[in-house]
Amino acid sequence: MPNFSPEQIRHQFPALSESDGRGQPLIYFDGPGGTQVTAGVIAAMAAYLTNANANTHAAFLTSQRTDATLAAAHEALADFLNAPSPNEIVFGPNMTTLTFALSRALARTWRPGDEVIITWLDHDANVAPWLALEEQGIVIRRLDFDPADCTLRVEQLDGLLNERTRLVAVGGASNAVGTVNPIPAIVARAHAAGALVFVDAVHLAPHFPIDVQALGCDFLACSVYKFYGPHVGVLWGRYDLLDRLPAYKVRPSDPHPPGKWMTGTQNHEGLAGSTAAIDYLADLGRSFGAGVGSFPGLTGRRLALKQAMTVIAGYERGLFAHMLAGLQAIPGLTVYGITDPSRFDDRAPTAAVRMAARTPDELSRRLADLGIAAYAGHFYAVSVIERLGLTDKGGVLRLGLSHYNTRHEVDKLLSILSDLA
Ligand SMILES: Cc1ncc(COP(=O)(O)O)c(C=O)c1O
């Protein structure tokens, strides 16, 4: 990767210098649960609360600044997702809440016997909101994955689609085993059958460029706290759909998108921080993105963000290859998901592992004792862990890489795991 190395950006993340209590900096492999934020994000949130704190749509100064803060966040996330309009960006507390809001609104337009296809590879936030519709007579069908490499059996999708299918809900990438799903192929099949497509991009967004226009999906959700920002959820939808669908809302609120979907008062300081997270990424793209590819049609911040995420994907891919090779050399250690380096475009840098002699929980605790953050369990991807037969065995240990992780950190992890094995 051109000239990117994490040492050049790590100073921007105050949490990366936190000590583990023994004078060593903490090491974070918990990015899939939430990433650290930049000083710029923290400053933007503090600045909002210091000089712009108000509710929206009044003539006084702080309210005007609040309106500007919200408008800037819609612009920033539209650039991040390459959405045609900032009015297609809906904010909310998190992806889960937004997905429940969307599933309930869609169901108001469906009839008993209509069908939704979900997958076995998804986080429960892209499962439960659709399963809840069974109460209204909606039929749920499930697309399976191949446990050998944890990839979706996309070829079986045509057998599940029919004239009653209203929507296919699929993940962009698995937060448990890292698999990146072939969204354009899924969209083509679903649209040919007349079904809409909802993409849970929470685990995709931190690792790869996202272009909703190129993906062709109808809705896509992600969470800013997974890509260096604060705890804010984002829903993108095609404007005509957001406009037409009967959102659950209070009567006086804006009848048009995105306002009609943004119930109550938003997390304004979180939105200020979200813009700062996007601007951090755009700066990374401007600093390190020259030569990573040509992206015709993109200019300004959209181009910088595409470059940034291409730089991040390339760096993380190399670091993941190094980590995977080291993991595979540890006796008795199993890695789930895609392990063939020639297929690394189809996986995020997130390893799910088990060790013969120790439970995932025990591994997570031992790492924690040594200042390393890594989750064990199912991470709400309960279907994935169930399908892998690991529900009663404590799930897996998840080692998630971010662009701020270094080779030195990975080597330390590998050495500890080797000792534990
Ligand atoms: C793939 C995936 N989808 C959905 C979610 C839920 O996101 P949120 O916490 O914003 O509701 C997560 C959170 O870990 C996730 O990893």
C-alpha cells in the first residue's frame, strides 16, 4: 500500500495511548464491537455542546448552529455512502433501532402471506426485526451458508424467491466470521423477482468503500461507532421509498425524508462527531490515497473517502494475511471462514478462532489480563454460531483488525496465543 502506515495516524486516537496499568499501551482487537475515535471527533462533540447546544429550527444562534450541524452530518454520510442525496440519510440511535423502524413501516404495506428472505450469516439486528413480522403473518425464509468457508449459498436464493417475496435482508459482511457477501449478485436476483434489498453494512463500512449506487440495493444501514466515530446509527434508503413508506412518526414532525424517519430529538453532539469521523477518513484519503486507483466520476470528499477506504482495505488485508498465517501455525487452533489468501477480497479482517485446549471466554480473559481487548462469544450473530455448532461451546474468540492496529501488536497477540496453546 503506497505510503500508509498506522504510525502516521495513531497519534490522532487518544485511546491508543491508554496504558494497560503496567505501562504498556492497550491493544484493541475489538473494532468489530466498536472502534476508538479521533481527537477531532472528541473535539467536535465538545464544541457542539459548548457553542451550539440547542434544539432545531429556531432563529436564535445556537439553534441555527444545530441546524447546520445536522445538515453537515447528512452531507458527510451521503458522501461516505455515495448516496445521491443527503435527504436519503436517516440518523438514529443505532442500526438495530433503525432496522426495527424500517421493518415495521414496510410491514404496514405488506399482507399476510408476503415473504421476507433473511440469512443464517447475519447479526441478529438483521434477523429479529424481520422475524418480528411473523406476528403479522409475514413468512420468513432463510438462506443458508456453507459452514466450510462461511460463504452464503447464493445459488439457492432463486429457490427461495417467488412472487410473494417482498424483501431480501442480507449482511454486507459478517461480524462473526468476516465473510463479505456478493451484494450486487443478490440484488440482481432479488430485483428480478420484484423484491427489495436491505443491506446491513455495519461490519462492511469500517473495512471497504461503500457505494450504494453501485451496490444497487434499496436500503443500507451502518453505525458510525464502528468507523471511528460516536454511537450513531445510519439508514440510507432510496428517496422514493423513504418518501412513500408510512414511517411511524409523531404528527407534527417533518412529513418528508429524512425527517419523517428521525423520531424525536437526535444525538446532536453525536452527529457533530460523525461529521468529524468522516472528515478524518477524508483527510486520510487525501494524505495516502494518491495512486490507489482511479475513480472516475468521484470528486472532492467523495473521492477522498473512496481513496481512504481503499487504503484502509489494502493495509488491513496485508495485516490480516500476516495474522492469519501466524494463527494457522498455532497447534490446535481453528480459524473459521475464508482462509485462502486469493479470496481475501471476500472477507473482512476479522478472524473467528477456537483453541482446542481453552474456551473462547478463557482466551478473552487471558488477553484482557495482558492489556488486549478481544471479544468471545456470539456477538449477537447467534445464527452463525448456532449453524457452526458452537452455541453450547462458548462460540469463538474474535480478533478484529482496524487500520490503527500494527504488525507489532499482531505479533504480540500471536506470541501470547502460542504460549496459551
Ligand atoms: C453486522 C452487525 N450488524 C448490526 C449490528 C448492530 O449495530 P447497532 O449496535 O448499531 O445496533 C452490529 C453490531 O455489532 C453488527 O456487527
